[in-house]
Amino acid sequence: MDVRTYLFNGIKTVFCIDGGQVRLLYMGADREIRAEETNCRWFRAAEVQISGENHNDHHFNKLFGASEGFKLRFAGIRQERNRYGDLLVLRQETERLETEIFYQFYDGISVVSTYMVCRNKSDSPFTLDIATTYENVGIFQETPFDWENELTIGIPHNAWKGECVWKKYTPRELGLYHVAPFSGKRISLRNTGGWSSCEHLPMGLIERKGGGAVLWQIEHNGSWSWEISTIEDRLYLILSGPSGPENAWEKCLGAGETFETVHAAVVFAKDEREVFFELTKYRRAVRRPNADNETLPVIFNDYMNCLFGDPTTEKEIPLIDRAAEIGAEYYCIDCGWYDDGDWWTTVGEWQPAKTRFKGGLKKLVDYIKSKGMIAGLWLEIEVMGMDSRLAASLPDDWFFMRNGRRVIDHGRYQLDFSNPAVVAYADSVVDRLIGDYGVGYLKIDYNIQCGRGTETGGHSFGEGLLRHNRAYLAWLASLFERYPALVVENCASGGLRMDYAGLRLCSVQSVSDQTDYKIMAAIVANCATAVAPEQAAVWSYPMKNGDKEETVFNMVNALLFRVQQSGNLAELSEERLRLVGEGVAYYKKIRADLRESLPLFLTDFSYYDAPYCAYGALCGKKLYVAVWNLDNLGRIEIDLPYPVKFCRAGFPENMETKYALQERTLIFEPSQKYQARLFELEIGG
């Protein structure tokens, strides 16, 4: 038995080569591993199923146990150094298949990112039904343990206007029991379509009582799945992009052809707090360098609780004036600028409306720039409306097709970015908007569910979707190569495409379309689970008929993230407008700290019906804490994870705030329901 052990950044990886087969015996926190006690024929590093081959044993609905697991033979492990850290590449092969699994480790971060490449080394084609990204059998353990009672599993529920709702369950609560050496039951999440976070974030979490946590994110802007189950009394985790059983995906590999799976990242740390710290560091390490993620400019957008897609010169001018007055640095004209009437089913040409803007759209954009702000426009580049004249004139191969007809959803056709003509058209649109109008900010939205994929040019619907997903990302990357200073906000009906395929490129993510500032608080308190805080664009939208406390609540929602100001500022009282300006000024004072902040979920994960919630931004020795009272509470106590030697009310500055600090407890005594405050603390003994 040849046992090979690697240790990078606190993550121990153990391979065992025995009888020509290689097993990933262990990947996790550094501790003693006795290989003779963990030798199990089911330990493997990935699943590959070839059509027509035997899927081993009773696999039920599981991806586990696919055909090539017992056939693959060890062909080598190589170790390299690169700009991120250490890279391990595990190579295995059969007579016709070669696989390479890439494990990238990151200096100073307890994260491994991973993917697999499959190559057809034969002279004949075959079809992949399953090709997973990551597999870890015996997670948390070198010998069996009482996983029914010692584990909790975090499920990240996600919905339109209800993003980032994490719930924790025991395996028993999810129906996974220890009734046999292996279970036909699995705990699984899956997504099919172009909204990667349509019902769940592409993430998950396992915690073990007494210490130990594993957190993962699947980095893909389309279909994915993960599963947890047991084999020979050991728990396993599988992460995958699209597959045949889950997502109508099959991939035919011709002689010499390769297929690369989607990527994923896995975090190992001692507890929930640490895994989110490490994941946040990783997200910053892998994303494209963006100047605005360093400077965190304030964005004003005219949509939410404001113009709601009905822009005109008359409405915009007073908003532009007020946005400049309160200190906004970007001003984005949201949807509706390209049509004079009901624009939902006519999108696609991206020409300015003829009657909305006196003197033309360029004159309005120039006015924005004259006020010292960078101008932005909303764009939904992946779709064309069913009533668009342009869509009617284009060939079908521009669009997703199923059963010989164009896919249509909510009045829109889905464009297929794997078609070079579509990419050329998208380029022409962006080049025109930047060249003719000088915009420096694009809010790229996506508001349909394209479903399982397209039949055009591929072996399966799912393959067609994956080709489009990857082509769209390649287009985004090329966009930034041509316009490196361009800021792109990633949006999909708010937070329905929050993934680190897109967020490696885009510097800003819309976290929600929620219009109720009170509900927004719970989304805000959890949103750093899904996205690095400085990429999380959070609405602040004071209501036309609100009061001072409502204005403060709105501002507190946004101040520890990326301020996306809205609301009809032109109709606010001077007193409330001053509060908005104070909030923006305060944000500018602290944003240099926030760009490196680590997230603290101080009320665990928050819920919409909770009496209060709190979120902390840890910035070295500084700790900023937002507290939201959502009920008729007279006293809120927030337990802090560190000793604190100083505390002050940071925002608002001149309104009554009753608070106290007792050892590691921050006490806030709100005077009314729906009251929020932001505190500054200094960590110390």
C-alpha cells in the first residue's frame, strides 16, 4: 500500500494507491490518519459514468458508484506551484478514458478549489452521463462516527425577494438515518436552468458537534447538484455541474476530445465562523481585480421604490441633482429607457426611446456626467422580447431551441451565446452604448428561466445550456479586456444568479429585488454568505411617505456592503434627505475598512420572522455592527465573539440611541419597532 500525504494551509490530503487503484482516503483538517483503518474499496475521488456501462451496485438516485470508479487505474500525481499556491493533479486512466482531477490550494487560506478533465484516449466516441467535480468519502472521519447525532447540515434556501435564507437540519430531520451500512437515501440539492440560485444558493455546509465545519460553493452559472449520503457507514459529499440524471445533460466525446467539469471550492475550518472567513478570503483571491472593489463608489439607481422602469428627462433631472447632492458616484438609469410604452416583450434592440428623453438620451447622460457622476444603463443582453422586430428577423440558431421551436419564457426568447453571431451582436450593443454615450456602468439583468437547455449544436439539452453558460462568461471576460474600467453589476431578478462563475468577473452583485425595507434587513444580514461584502449591492430606498427612523433603517441596510441608493430622493423632506447624505458620508468614511471586512453572523442566520437580527463586519481591530429591531422589543442583547474595549453609535450620529457594552455583550434598547442602528467597536482585552 502506497500512502501519499500532503498538507497545505491546514488541509491534509491523503491518497492511497493499492492494487493499481487510487483512493482519496482523506481530505480535511490536519489530524492523524491511520490508513489501514480507512482502506475502503468505495473511497474514490470522482464519479464518471459512460453511457451503456454498468452503474455499480444499488445506487438508487445517487450519482455515487458510477461505472468508471473501479476501472480507473492510478497514472500519477504531480505537484506544482503557481501564483495561488500549491496544485495537485491526480491522473487516472482506463483503456479509453483519462481523467485529471485538479486540486488548487491557496496560500494562507483553508480552501481547495477543484475540477476534473476527462479525455477520450480511444479511437471511438463515447458519451458521458456523469462527470463530477468533487468527491470526499469519509468526510470528517477516519473511522465511523455517530453522524446522525453529531452533524448539522446547512441548506441555503434562495428565492425571488427572499434570498439567502439558511436553515440548519440534522440528517435525521432530512430523512437520512443509519439503518444499513449504506443508504439509498440522499440529502441533495439541484438546480436546472440559467438561474443558478433560483431556489437554493449553489452552496452547502456541514458542521460537527465539538468542532469542524465544511463549506462549499459550486462555481457555475447554470445547472448543478450536490449530494450527501453514506457508504459503508461513512458519510460522503459529491459536488457536480450538470449531469444526465439531474439536468438532461450528456456529452459525447470524440477521439481525443476533452471535457472539463464546472469548478467548485471547499472550505475546511474549525467552525461556521471560520469557514465563512476563509471563503470570503478565497472569493477575493480568485476574482478579477476591480478598482471599484477597492474604492467602493456609491451607486444611485433610479428603479427601486422610485421610477420602477418609467424614466423620462423630467423625472430624472431632479433625481440626478439629489443623487449628486447626497454624494453618489455612479448614476444608473434602469429599465425602460429603450421603449416608449410597455417594454417587457420588446427588449432586444437597445435603442433609446423616441419620446422619453427631451433632447435625447445622450443629453441626459451628459447631464449625469456634468454632476461628477459616472453614468450607467440597465441591459438584459441574453434575451430578446417575443414582440421585438429584430427577433422576428433573425434565424432560429440565434436562440435556444427545443423540439424544433424557440424556447420562450415570460415573453422573451433566450439568446444562445455559443453562436458567434450572437456574441458579435452583444459586442455591438455594448460598444455603441459605451462609444456613443460614454457609460461606465452596466447593470446586466436576467429575468427568465430558460430551462434545461437547447438542442442546437449539441448532444443533449443540458450540453447546449452548458455551452451557452460558458460562452456567456467568455463574452463577459472579453468585455472587461476591452473595457477594463467598466463596472458590471450582475443581476438576475435580484439574487437569482449569485455564483462565483459570474462573480469572478463582475464586481457588483444585486442581492435582491425586495421592495420592503423591513424584510430586506434579514436578507442583508445573511447576504455575505453568498457574496463578498464589498460586491454585495444592497438597496437603500427611503419611502416617499416615511419618517426619520424609516430612513435610518434603509441606510443601515446598505452601509456595511455596497450602497445602492434609490428611493425618490426628489420627494424627500430636507430633514430626511440630510439623513441620507449623512449615511453616505459615513459610508465613505468607513469604506476603506469594509473592502477587507470579514462577515460575522451575530444572530446565527437571520429569518424574516425573527424579532431582531444583527450583522458584523470585522475589519482588523475594528468591528462594525448593524442591529435591526423588527418587533416591539425593549432590549436586544448581541453576544460578541471577541472582547471589546470601546463602543460608540456610528450612524445616525444625532438621533437618540440607547446602548451599553457589558463585557462581550452589546445591548441596544430600541425606542420603537423597526428601528436600526450601526455601532463601531474596537476589539481589545
